[in-house]
Amino acid sequence: MEPIRIMVWGLGAMGGGIARLAAAKENLRVVAGVDRDPAKIGRDLGEVLARDPLDLVVESDPAAALARSKPDVVAIATGSFLREVEPQIETAVAAGANVICLAEEMAYPWAVDASAADRLDRLAKSAGVTVLGTGINPGFILDTLIIALTGVCHGIRRIKGVRINDLSPFGPTVMRTQGVGTTPEEFARGLADGSIVGHIGFQQSAAMIAAAVGWRLDRVEEERSPIVSTVRRQTEYATVEPGRVAGCRHLAYGYVDGELVLELEHPQQVVPAAEGVETGDYISITGSPGIDVAIKPEIPGGLGTIGIAVNMIPHVLAAQPGLVSMKDLPVPAFFGGNKM
Amino acid sequence: MEPIRIMVWGLGAMGGGIARLAAAKENLRVVAGVDRDPAKIGRDLGEVLARDPLDLVVESDPAAALARSKPDVVAIATGSFLREVEPQIETAVAAGANVICLAEEMAYPWAVDASAADRLDRLAKSAGVTVLGTGINPGFILDTLIIALTGVCHGIRRIKGVRINDLSPFGPTVMRTQGVGTTPEEFARGLADGSIVGHIGFQQSAAMIAAAVGWRLDRVEEERSPIVSTVRRQTEYATVEPGRVAGCRHLAYGYVDGELVLELEHPQQVVPAAEGVETGDYISITGSPGIDVAIKPEIPGGLGTIGIAVNMIPHVLAAQPGLVSMKDLPVPAFFGGNKM
């Protein structure tokens, strides 16, 4: 069988990881890599990925790259928000390519802009391609995995999902948007001016769960508060003194007919172990039967996002055309073909 | 929207549970119940299910019930083995009904008889209906859930799944087929003569996982041994004296190119807590990333089987025609519409 042709648009940590993983699989062929960073453009993609050369130069013009390389699927890893990636998805779809997009808001784009989602759906259908948003979270832990577990239930009263992770491996951008190292006052100002955002994806996860299990959510409320450290915490990119902020405790609550039915918690901080906090993914379904799941430690965010993006490729290629979400496709599965 | 019409074939513990759950949902309508037990035939189905009358009499002739009731889907809960349910599935498919079958061997029928599976696939396709085998295990814990978790992996070296459950609620048939209450010598003879079988479904779970993640399994070896109790264990249907057998420790090992890649363990016994054994479902993936999942206590087998059979109905109705397995359909999800 001919390998599946993939173009990767955005060669940061996530897109670079997708390109690296794809290049290591016999059943995938990386046919283009696109980025806007002048330090990457024009260099061999393999070199940019810190691996063997790929005889492929990083390009700056997505439309030209699409026309030249004719990919079956484009992985878009350029931003978090629908408005950023929407024109990019349109460009890829117009070239007849399927799309897997890592933008958090694309995990369930109906949650943020239903008319934009419907427009993408129509475009994808008329081009005969499938568009999917995915990632570890939103995309898997606090939505797809929860949905799968509800599949054994006779009734559901409440769902709680908690993802406790360690931000230590992440770089300056994540430190800044989570408020790591700030004073509690700076954290409050950052929340107010939008420079500290916490997790992006609760609205998407909540809407996907609701659509899957038949809930009509009245509203999804979010709460963000600083995780103030009592000890010194140190990572490569951040130092947190006692009394400073180690991260953002971000919660979401979903209501049906005024009743709390969904609690999602995602406290993100550096070195949680410094205060004895164990990382993990936890899902608790109150219902019949009740279900309590613990994944310890948590499934790592970066690895998991790259993995699920690549593993969903065959499902996306086999799907009916249109804009889909993880709840619409077959259960995720490891996509083999790793070169030895 | 018109409710989905369901016929339930086999009104034992599982089929009866499906009929009861379906009758409690606004989006399902139980249109026929079929059983071969003279004590049930001719009685009101609701009464047989120990609930309000359903104005529906338990029938003995499946073909007549199908012709009269024109179900969208038939739930078949009559036996464990493909050869038992195959003619029943054919009857339902010939009547133009989709099928959800609880026979363990139907969870992945290609594992036991690929030509029978292909024949069912052709029949279903020519009738324009979908046939699915499901259940809690095989069907969910030791296959679908494992597959879903591999969806984040870059590589997999080994998968281990363990389901430790408590047989105490089950009746005489389960006690007998698991060897509960026997001496170790009787247990050995029961294994030899086939009266003690342990778990049915390892071959199916292993084959489904392998197909999903791209493994070519050389072989799947199974081991059964007695769980000999050191204490007295008592349930409604069984008494186990010290030195007697409390259940069957059933293991399966799958190999690729001679290397062990899959371990499935399913020790089934009465009152495991009597010796401090905690029940639970455990999945451990050795790979990148490694994943360790614990579900404590285990998702209950009877409830879970009934739940997933009913919850898969909309996915089966929306699927392409043919014989499918859980890996082919969208992630399971709670199917709402419970009457208040």
C-alpha cells in the first residue's frame, strides 16, 4: 500500500513532533513542512526536526506547498483559536486535503462559533474531505475517554474529570499564559487583561460530552485561581519562590436545568510533587454503574497530543466527508508501521 | 423523532436487563420479546421483567415476532458461542433488522471462524443492516478501552490488561462453569472435560486489539488454574470451604514474532475480599508514553454488558452495513432519553 502523504503546517513543539513521528512510520510519508519562522524556512526539514535529512525543504507558502506536495492529510499546529486556524483549514480543504488540527477550539468548534463550524463542515463536504480537531486535552482525556466510559452506563447523574499535570517541561510561553512565577496580584491582573488564560478547551470538552450523552447544558462556568506555592519550585524556564504562583487552578462546571452535572478540573503548575501533589488523570462518573478511573501519572500532554494526532490519520481518511469531532470517529487506536 | 424499535431475543439475566433498560427510555420502544422458556412464553413481557405491564406478550417464534414487530434492531442474548447465535443472527438479518449480539464469540467472530464471519458480513451488507457483537468483556474492558488508550501512543511494546471481579452475584450456571466449590482435582477434571471453561472471550479481545494496533499475532495461549481458597467463602449460590476452589484464574498471552506483547488476566472468583483481593480493572501499556489505568472497583459485568448493548444501538443504526466490531464504531456513549 502506498504510504499516506502528510503535510505538517506549523513546526513548533507539537507540529515538529508530528512530523518526526510521521517520518518514522512506514505507512506515512511527510511530503511538506510549512512554517513562518525565517530560522526554519529553506532548511532541510529533517535537520529542523533534529533527525536525519528528509530531502525536503521547510516552506513558507502553504498554498504552494499544498499544490506541489498533494498531501492526503494536513496536520495544522499553528495556534489555539478557531479564528487563527479557520483560514488555514480552508486553504487545506480547498486543496483537497483532509485536516487534523491541534487548535484547542477545533476539538469542538461548535462550542465557540457554530456558524464558523457549519461553514467548515459545508466546505469539507463539498471538497469530499474530513476535518478533525484533536489533542490530548481537549480531544481525549477530559472528553473522548469520559464519553467512552459512559458507554456502559444505564444512567448518569454527574461526571467529574480531573487532570493534574506538571508544567515543568514546558517553555516560556506556557509559563506566561499560566502565570507561573507571578505574585497573586500580578496573577489577578493577568487574568483580568487576558494575558493569563489557564487551560483552553473546557467549553469544547463540555460541549462534546453533552452532545454525546444527550445533555442540554444551560451553561458552562469557568473559574481560575492561582496555585500559590509554599515552597521554592525550580524548572528550566521558571523559578517560583514561596508565596508566588506555581500555576493556574482552572475549573469548569456544567449545568442542566440548573443542576450541576459536569465538573472538570485542570490545575496546571510546575513541580506539583514539591508539595506532595501526585499527577494523574481521574474520571469519576456518578451513575449506574458508578465508575472511578485513575491514570497515574497523567498521560503526558505533549507526547499524547502528537500521538493522537498521528494515530487518528487513518480514521480521518476513512471517515465520511465533513467537520467531525472525536466522538464521531471510531475509537482511537495506535497506528502501527513504526520503522525498526 | 420516532423511538427506535427493539426486539429482545433471549430474556435471561442479560436480555431481560436489556429489555428493562430499553423500556425505560423514551427513544426506544420494545416491540417484541422472545424466549424459549415455557414459563415465560405467553406472559406479559413487563410482568416477566418484574416491572409494569408492557402490553406485549413473550413470544416463542422469532421469525413470527420479527415479521409482526418489524424491529429496527434485535438484541440477541441467547448464548456464548458463534455456532449457537449464527442462525439467530441470520434470521434477524433476513428480516431486515440490525443486530446487537451478546455472545462472547461475536465480539470478534473472525477469531473463531473467519468464514462464518465473512458470511455474516455478506448477509448483513446485502440486507443493508449492521451486526455488532458487544458486552463488557469481551467488548469493552479488555479490548475497546485498551485500544482507545493506545490512541495516544507513539509506540507500544507490551499491553497488560487485568480484570479482577467478584462472581458472588451470579447464579448456578456461572458457579459451575467457573468451578466454584470444587476440589482442585474436580477442577482439573472439569477443565479437561470442558465443563469448567473460565472466561470466554480472550481470543476475541486479543484479535480485536491486534487488528486495531496492527499486530500480527503468532498465537494466543490460554492458561486456566484453580483459585484455591484458604478461608470459607459464602454466597447465595455457593459455599467454598478452605482448600476448595473459589474460581478460575484465567490468563492469555499473545505473541508477535515470538515475543510476548499481550497479557490478559481475568481471575474470576466468589468473595475475593475474603482474602484481601481488591476487585478492579487494570490496564498497563508499556510504550511511549507508558500508561497505567486503574478502575476500582471493576465496572460491574452484568450492568455493564446491558448498558453497552443498549448504548451502542444508535451507533449500530448509523453505521455502514456489514458485520462490525467495537473497534470500527464511534466511541461508545451513554444513550440518553431515560424517562424520569
